[in-house]
Amino acid sequence: MKTGNKQLWKVLGTTFGVAVTLGGTVGTGILRKPGPIAAALHNPTLIISLWILVAIYALLGVSCLLELSLSIPKAGAWYGYAERAFGRYIGFLVGLSSWLGTVTALGFGAYTFSEYLAILFPLLTSYLIYCSLGILMMLWAFHQLGVVLAGKSQEWLSGIKAIALLFFIGICAYKGNGGAILESPSAPIGLPLWSGIMTALLSIFYAFDGWHTAAYFTEENKNPEKTMPKSMYLGVIVVAFIYIMINIAILYSLPFSLLSQSKLAAADTMTYIFGAHMGRWITLFLMVSILGILNTQVMFAPRVIFSMSRDGLFFKKASEINAVGSPNFATHMTLALACLFLLVGKDINERLSDIATFFFVASYLAGFAALVQLRRKEPNLHRPFRVWGYPYLPIFLVILSSLFLLGTLLTNQQSVIYVIIFIGLSYGIYQQFLKKN
């Protein structure tokens, strides 16, 4: 089964593509965001409409991403497209920011997992950092067993998560009594309405972040031209269906007065229906949900620097593949840095997370722009899949992503200086150490 030293195994298929989309997208966001969104918008119809709009954005994004991923079937997703379209420095910037952003998310996710673990076992409250490091080390050890087992574990974790969420929706449908939907509170008007829409859109947009995850594994897909369109569209449709139905379920079950104050709407819904004793079960589900995302991140983040390494834009050793098909040194680096971020403190990790949010949105923008650029730059490139409505759709998504990027900057203005510093440092590193390669 082993191929070359720098060749990933082609062992993944449709089921994995759907599972990794679900695992990389559905996390605690959908369980936390309905409360603040309800407080901003009030009106259930408006709330559901915005979730549908962002779902459409993700589906349109899939069309663009399929053209890119099948014409450039390369590990690392956004990095590979930006590097091919705009040159090595832009590729380096997109790849480095994508990797570091995911490393930050890994550390933050492991810490959040530990906080929930301490709810179940209060004695662990004083040892959250050690628990977080232990979780990351366990994931590291598991992923040394190879890509086949890692892929299967993602399918199982995503399956459990989907079943649990559908069960939650069914309970709300059976036990709910109309909640905020029957109350139908009026939306604010004027400036508060537009401010609420922008706040809600950003929250929903971040909850959908991960719709593109399957593209990181195109190089490892057994038959990407056949299975990638099926798995990516199906994955996003499943995520969108679950998100919309969860929102309807919560709105149908919780009165607006409770929902608008809720910081963890799904847990509050179960508590409202069944009583406080349900908290332990919700905590267990949250832990499984977080573990699914962490597992996905440990799979795709190393593939970014693996791909960069092959192109001479990262440490050469990061391009090595071990005997069971995993980019082992890239995985070592990813998890070691996540542990380091945990050790330097939660405050720094949160600041890095704010910066990462900007670059995640910028990666979408670079990807959609890369599609337009490559159509001009390489008109004869083999394109097994072509985006709908070219050039209007990718240009529309470039504009829309630019607006989201602007919204990100406006809501995190204190991070702008750090973004500028990061870009400056990355350019200096590229010029001094990488340009000659």
C-alpha cells in the first residue's frame, strides 16, 4: 500500500467526504449561536431566512471549490489554489495563516473540551491545561495509526453526532409547544435591524465554516472526479438541513424571553423540556461534538504544511509520509505548536483566534478570486468540473466574501494591527528564507 516518500495514499471516498464536512462544520457554534441571534433579530422568520441564505452561499461556494479542487487535486486546499493563481508569496501567506489558524483552533477546542470534562468531573477544574495537553497527545497518538483508521474514526464520530442532533430535533418536535415561533416577536427597525442582521450573518457564517473541509483531502480521494461532487454537495446539504431544523426546533421549544438570554440554547432547550438533570447528557454530547472537530483538524491541518513543504515553502521534513499513509512530521509539528499555544496562556490563544478568523475569511476570498485568475491565466487547464454561471457566480462570491471580511474587521478592530504585523513578518520570512526555493 505504501507509495513514494512524498505521496499520500488514495484511500478516501464519498462517505469520508460527507463525514469530514459534517465533522469539520458542526460544532458548538450551532448550539451556542441561536440565543444571541434571537436577541439581535427577534423575528423567527428572519432568523431562519438568514440561515438559509448562508447555506446557499456555502452551496454556491462548493461549485467554485469543485472546479478548483478537481483541476488542482492537491492537498492543502486554499493554499494550493492561491499559490497556483497568484504566486508563491500569496500561497505562502494563505497556507501559513490557514495552518496557524487551525493550530490555534486546536488548542482552543482542546481547552473547551477540558472545561466540559471538568463539569462532569469537578476535581479536574484545577488541571484544565494538563487535561487539554493530554487530549492533544491522545489525538496525536491515535493519528500515528494511519490515514485509513483516522478516516474511519471520522465517519463514526460524524455519524454519532448526526444521530444525536436528529434525536434532539425529534424531541423538540414532539415536546415543544410553539415557543418563540407562536409568539412571533417583531424584528427591530432602522439601524438596530441592520446591525442585528450583520451580527447574525457573521455568527451564522462562522457556524458554517468548515463546508470546504473535504477539499483538503482531494489528493487522497480514490476517484475524486466521481465522488467529490457527490460528497461535497451532500455534506453541505446535510449540514444545512441540520442547522435549519435545529433552529426551528429551538424556536419552537423555548419562549423568546428565555431564548434571547441563552448562551447555550440547545442545553437550555433540553433543560426547559426535561429539567436540570439533562445538563449532564448535553455536556456529553458537546464533548463528542468538539472531539469530532478536533479529529478533523488534526487530519487536515498537517496536510497544508505537507503541501507547502513539497513546494519548498516549509521545512523539508514536513513532506514525509510514514508507513501508514500519514504526513507524520507535519502532524508532530501541528500538535506540538497547539500544545505550545496552550502553555503560553488562554488570553494569547484568544487573540490568535481573532486574527485567525480574519484569515479564514480571507482564504475564501483568495480561493474564489483564484478561480477567476486561473481561467484567464491557464485557459487550457484540465477542468473536470466547471463552476455554474461563470464569471458571474465567482465574482459575486468574491464581493460577498469581501463584505464578510470587512464585517470581520469592523467587529474585531483591535486585531487589525496584529493582522498587519503578521503579514509583514510573513513577507520578511518569505523574502529572506523561501524566495530562492
